[in-house]
Amino acid sequence: MPQNSGPAAWRRGARGRRAGSPPWVAVAVGAVALSVAAVGAVGGAGTAHAGVSAPAPLVTRAALAPSLVAGRGASVDFAEQEAENAATNGTVIGPDRSPYTLPAEASGRRAVTLTPGQYVEFTLPSAANAITVRYSIPDSPTGGGITAPLDVAVNGGHRRTMTLTSQYAWLYNQYPFSNDPRAGLLHPDWWITECGCVPSATTPPPAITRPFRPNHFYDEQRLLLGRTYRAGDKVRLTVPAGGNAAWTVIDLLDSHLVGPPRVNLTAANVLAFGADPSGRRDSADAIDAAIAYAQRRHLAVYLPPGVFQVNRHIIVDNVTIEGAGSWYTIVKGHEVALSTPAPDKSVHTGVGFYGRYAADGGSSNVHLSGFAISGDVRERIDTDQVNGVGGALSDSTIDGLYIHHTKVGMWFDGPMTNLRITNNVIADQIADGVNFHTGVTNSLVKNNVIRNSGDDGLAMWSETTENTDNTFDHNTVQTPVLANGIALYGGTDNTVSNNLVADPVREGSGIHLGSRFGAQPFTGHVWITDNTTVRAGTFELNWKIGLGAIWLYALERNIDADVEVVGDRYLDSTYNAIMTVADWPVKDLYSITNLHLKNVKVDGTGNSVVSARVAGSASFENVDARNVGAVGVNNCGSFHFTPAGSEFSLNDLGGNDGGWLAPWMLPNTITCDDRPPVVPPAAPSPW
């Protein structure tokens, strides 16, 4: 999400979307030496050696006690354990929320650094036969990544070696980013916060430290253990001597109990059409042939266990494609440069399952389930269609996929209707997790896990045609490196409900409503209900202010639809819980009104419960708050500071406990502190 804020010279450069700082969140832009010293440079505050005793297994959800998020987020088939809670002789890094640091991008803002010979050991909380490890290792000095081993042993035996890679991590510089740590500014004519200037228009030119803005440090890898282990068994991850990585950061381990491969004996098995399960030969044509046969015979297509090499789009329409399960069936491809740009302006292609584009009639009755899509995307080129799933899919379902290393997990260009996306895991994307782009209606995204997206985790973008009657429900979105956990850009009668959003890193919020990126207006209703955010509300680099856990932004239009925020929980918000804002050049043109918050709980803010930097109004009923870092309401309005008070009014409908909405603040007392100091709140606890 290129941000449209800050001075006009900056905004002009960053408009295309496709795809004094407080001491505890100071902006970190120093050099990142690719060595052991790099852990100090990007490691953040609070490093300490952890004890090596074996603690009881502590299962968390988004690094929180599960009781704090009961009923919210995805219901998952794995147990999450944070490395900082495990036994280790390594070094705990964090907590730290400073952008461009390793702790900031870690789940819970803490992780464990290992040097060769060191380990972290997890005690299984329940039976498991597979693990997912989230980690970071250094980039190569010239970019492009390295590989390095990580030994896995259970109960001191059954040793396996994972080959970790940083080839899909470590981006640098300004949007749309670079893989080269040595590169100068991509856009010297953009305003940057590091110097508070436009470098190309500044004399003498500022010195910009390289690498500039390192980010996207983490990746994850899955491993089948070969047998089932019991609760209480110990999984030790050790960095062996002689590896290629001076340091390895372990963020978390997910332990899984994976069922046996699924078999469909009545389907069109792609092996019968020449597909190669070893991954040595390209299987795209064989899969196409199986699809054509299945369509004629009204059969499903079956992808058995194996790795199937596919280096282009598989076009799907009126077909069911089933795998043996995402741990067993992997469709994996290389990114391929095109000799001439495609009609959609792509300069690369790669593995993906695509419906026909809406202009070509779209696709319908497509059902994808039970396999992994593993891409090869290492750079962000927004015109490239190198997404895991794409095109237009109506009356279709996508269930139980694992999508890794594509640009966007799923990107849909409507008009299209009635798509159901359920029970998927989308990890380590260069851009969004899922994006409903233009004219998507009556569709549902439910019970998915999105981790380490390079842009919005889940988004509805009504760029030319409004998205209508869609729902994002019971999803977990963790550590979006840039932008928001869940974002709505315009649209009508859309719902965001029962989601868990954790640890957005920079220039975004947990939940965002924005009139921006050329979106159609918000009309009808927007329902934001029963969501939980934690450690949300990041530092906006260009404005140099903190955002809110939920953030409404009027940039190109008023936001005046009926926005109902009911039952949300905003936990440990880095700055503000609720923020309404207009960009400075349009602050006298656009307003935010008809915003209603009810039955909301705010547990911990670095600054305020409400920060208003726009004209308009909002109502509050049964909004309870505690552990508020500064004044409950930071009301700047549109910065005219009139004798009549702020241009933003607050309507107290009663039951707002915690003293944050004092009578003297109503309806529009000016309480403006442009950049209040941050007071880190206590950890969230049961209400």
C-alpha cells in the first residue's frame, strides 16, 4: 500500500497502489551489517540471554493468552509457541516496535537469536507430526539471499535438517522496494522522513545511510517429522557449526497433527495425463489435459502427493481440483520473464490458478482445495500477475490451500460474485494476502491465516466499481510488514467481523477504512464487529505521528456512510485505539461523520483512546478504556482551533467507563497535542 500522505511532492511519487519519535518506537534507519553485529543493528532493544531450563509449553495466539481472544480469529489445527517462551541458550531480542528492526516484525515483537551451536527447544503441548518454523537469516552482502542449515531433533534423536533461505526476504528502499542493499534512493524526488526533505531538491544533498529501510526479514518453512510425537516431547532447533548464516533468528514454532493424504479414486488423476510428481519436469500441460478431460466427463481433477512443477497460470473454469492435502501436494514454479509484456502489462508469469478475467467472461463453478502453491516471487512489480489465485471466480470455493512466496496470495478483479475463501494459510507474500479488487459482491473470506504479507493482509478495494455485501470473518492476520491488517477502500454494505489482527509493522493499522487509491465512496453501511487487534497502530513515517488500532482516513472523499463499530477489542495499541484523520492539503474539503462505536473495550494505549485530526463527528456508547497513556481524547479537529472548539464532535451516549471521555471534553473541546509522548501500557489482561 503506497501511502498517500505527507507533503505533496512525496504524495505525487507514491500514488500508485498496485499492490521526534517516542523513545520506545524510534525510527531506526541505521546500517544493517550482514553479520553477527546485524542482530544489534536490527535487533532492537531489550536483548538478554534466556534461561536454558525447560519451561512448560506455553501456547499462544498472536503471542497472547488464548483466553484473551476466545472466539476471534481463525480456528486453526496447530499450536503456536513463541520462541522467547521456550528453553534456549540464545539471546532474546525485543520487545521493540521500531520499524526496520527484527523484533518489530516478529510475532509479539520478540524473538530469539541463535549463533552457531546455540538452540531453542520447544515442548510439544499436544501430539504432533509436523512443524512450521518462522525464522530470519541474513541477506547476502549484495542482496539476493543465502541458504543455511537448521538442525531439528526430537527428544535428542531423529535428526533432520531444514535448509533455511533468505532469498524471499530482505527488501530495501522506497516503494516498490529493491533487493539491493547497496542501492541509492529509488525516488530521490520524494519527501522522506529521515531528513525531513526532498533529497533531490536539498542543498547540500542529505547523506542517506545504506542499506536504506531494510524490511521483510522473516520467512517460514514447514517440515513433516515422519512420525507422531506425544505431548511433552521436545523439539530442539539448533544452528550447526559451519553454516552460511552468522546468526539465525527463530520467531515461533507451530506444531501440527497432519492427517494422512486424501485420495480420490474416481477423479481424473493428473498422473494419468503425464504429470511428474518429482517436480523435475513441467506438469502444466498435463494438468491442463486433466482439466479438459474432467470437464468433458463431469469429474473432479485429483493432484496426488508430490511436487508438480508449474511455471505459468493454470486457467480454471467449471472444474473442481482437489489435492491430497497442502502438506502432501505442492504445485511449485519459477518466475518466468516474458519476452514481451502481456496484455495485462505483466512482465513475468509464474505459478497460479486463475479464472478468466471479467473482460473475457470470467469463470464460475471453480472449486480448489487441498494443495499448496509455492511461488518464486522475490521483487514487487505491481503490474505482474504472479499471484497464487487470480482472475474472476463466481459461484466458487477455495478451501485448505497453503500459498507461499507469490506476490499476492489471492487477487480478484471483478465483476464477480459468490466466492467462498475458507481455511487457507497465506504466508510470506511480497504484497497483499487477499484483495477483492473492483466489483466483488456477496463473497466471504473466513477462517484463514495471513502471516507476513508485504501489504494489506485482507483488503477490499473498490477502485472503479464498488465491492458490495462481502464479509471478512474469523480470520487471523499477523505481522503485515507494510500497511494494514484489514483494509476497506470504499464499498457498500461490507462487514469485518470476529477477526484477530496482530503486529502491523509500519504505516498502517489493525483495521483501516480509507477513501483513497481512487476508490468509490463508502455508501450504505460498514459493519466492524467483534474484532480484536493487538499491538496495532503504527508510526506513520511521513506524517511523523502514530496511527490508531482502527484508522479512518478521508483523503479523496468524505467518509459519511453509516460505520458501526460494535464489540471490538483494541489491546496494547502502540499509539491510539481509534483515529480519524484527513490529509493536511484536503482537511477543509473532507470530513468523517456517521461513525458509531458501541460495546468496545480498549486495554492499553500509548497515547489516546480517540485521536481526531479531521472535521466531523462520532458517537460512543459503552466504550470502556483503561491503561491510557495520555489524554483520553486528543481532539485537533481540522487544526483551525476556533473559539467554538474543534471541528470534530463527540457524542456521549452513555456507559463509557474508565474516565477517558470526561464531560469537559464534550462535545468538541480542543485537547490537541500534535505528537504526545508515548507511555507503554501494561500487558493486556482479562477485563
